[in-house]
Amino acid sequence: MQKNTLWTRNFTLVTLATVFGSAGGIAGSFAMSFLVFDETGSTLASALLLAIQVLPNVFIPLILAPVMDRLPRKPFLVGGDAVNGALYFLLGVYLLVLPFSYIEYLCFSLVLACLSSFDQLAYNSIYPKLIPPGLEEKGYTVSSMVYPVLNVVMLPVAALLLDAAGVPAILMGQGVLSLLAALAESRIRVEEAVRRDEAGKLFSFRTWWGDLRDAARFLKQDDGLRSIYLYMMTTNGLGNGYSSILVAFFRSTPGFTVAMYSLFTVFEFAGRSLGGILHYRKPVPAKHRFTFAFWTYQIYEAMDMLLLWLPYPLMLLSRAACGFLGINSAVLREAAVQRYIPENYRARLNAFFSVLLSAGASVFGLLVGAMGELIDYRLCVTLCAGLCSAVLWCTVWRHRKSVRAIYDREG
């Protein structure tokens, strides 16, 4: 009897493509962040660039998701990476021969951000089909580990290349890596059906609007999925929001330094790596998934509530523990949710989730920034984490029967 293996042709190819795309994206983003500041000398210009790059995540998924749920998703995935690679390569060539223009780069960044949102939606929608049945948790453990590992590897490499080769060469390299990702994805073999409406039409505005309403109705009626989405919107939004509070705390509090803050990343990466390795080797049994996930969320929020009140060594241990718990809970949630969502709804429901995360990041980011101006940084982080904990109990725990049915479902 042949043993079921995760590393099939399709999974290996999509992982290789993810490595190529992530490596190029990390190096390119690093280079461009320095280029914009060096050319403009303005932190506001850099902040505006980041804000524009978030904008497409609000509307692109909703526009494209109904189409992706009716057509094969592989062409979207391959085409997105191919166009992305060509554009980055051309940007590198442009910067070699012409001077930098901030306005032109803003427009170009908006196009690239639209492509990135498009590509991410296609990736999230096709990825579950490339994981062998029963190995979803292992598959999502691998995908959750790729970016953090490459981030640690590529940032020093990008810093060296920035001085040795310059921004244009890095962007051209990113373009080549994206094209290699598209080449790897083009070799994936997957069966996908075309879904037409009742009248036999493939697409119309009426069909698009009806598909979007069907997905919204599905989410409204599903207490479990809706609870997970609302909690993740809150915890991700507030977590991203008070990251700036942590920077301000370490920058302004006597006895703390920016270098001490940078160690947070190292310890969180160490905890995340250990958690990923253990989860890959021994996934959580199906009957314990909800219990493990819920109490992991609660412990995570409690650690954040206490974080800035602890002595510095305990802060580092807390970050390591959060990294360990974070990857385990993320893998459980992603595998459970994607296993639960019907195939013909996957792009649309993933799109709703993406929009909620973007909206949460924007709204809660402003809320936390305003709180940081009014109250003590320690208290600000504690209140934010406390709010996350309250939302956890009001959503996930309140509808625990429905949420448990998602988490504890067999593959």
C-alpha cells in the first residue's frame, strides 16, 4: 500500500513558486522602501505609499472573486505572477535609464498592489486543491513557514545587494524570480471545471452580483465562519495597530532601546520555527482542534495584555511563546476553514475575509494610534489585547458549537 505523501508534484511546484515569489518580494520591498525615502526624504511620502498599497485589498477581491469561482484558477495564478514579474523587470530597467519620479512610482505601485491582491486571491483559492486529502495541516504549516524563514534570510542579502548592485538590479532580479514562480505554477496539473449560470451564460453583471450576494448570505447564515472572521479581523487589526505603540514605547521609555525591540523579531521567529516543526511532525488530533485553538487565542491575548508590564527577559520569552502558539493556531484555522468552505464559494469567501482584514487594519490602526496619543503606552496595549479577548468570547466562544464543527471536522 502506497503511503500518502504531502510532497506530490503539485504541492512541490506550488511551494517552489511560493519560495521564488516571496524571496523576490522581500528583497524588492526592502529596496524600494529605501529608494523612496532616499529620493524624497519624507516619511509621509513613504507612509502614503504604504496606504496606497493597502487600498486594492478592499475592492479587488470583491470584484474578481465571483469570476474566479466560475473559471479555472490556475490561469489567474500563472498570469498574475507573469505580469508581476514583467512589470518589476521593466521598473528596474526604467530606473537604470531614467530619473526617479515619485508621482509615477505611486501610480505604478497602485498597479502592482492590484496585481498582488489578484494573485493572492488566486493562490488562496487554488492552494487547498494542491494539498493531498488529510494532509491539510501539514500543507498549511509549510506555507506558513516559507515567508518568515525567507524574511530572515533575504533581508541581510537585500541589504548587501542594495549597496553592491543598487535598486534597479534588485528589482530586475525580483522580476526574474516572479517569472520563475509563474513557470513553476504553469507545470501544475489540476482539474478545474467551468461553472455557468442557469441560463448557460458564463458571466454577466447580474450573475456577478448574484454570486456575490449568495456568498454574503452564506457568511451571514453561518455562525461559525462569521465568528472566526470577526475575531480574526479584530485581533489582526488591533495587533497591527499597536505594533507602532511598541516602537514608541521602546523608543521613548528609559532603559529600553530600538535594538532591544528588534530582538522581539528574533525570539518570535525562533518560537514560530519550533512551533512549525512540531506541528508538521505531529498535527493536532481532530477532536482537540477547537479546544487547542480557542485556548491558544486566549493565552495569546493574555500575554499581550501583560507584555509591556513584564521585565525585559520575560518579554522576550513571551514573544517566543506567541510565535510558537501563533503558527499553530494559524495553521489550524487556515486548514479548518479552507477544508470547510465549499469549493464553488472559496474565492468569494476568501475575498470577504481579505476585505475584513484590510478594513480592520485601517480602522483599528487609526483607533490605536489615537489611543497612544492620549494614554500610557502600556495601558494602551493592555486595553487593545483585552478588547480582543472580549471579542473572542463574544464570537468564537458564544458560537462554539458551530465553530467546533469547522475546526474538528475530519478531512
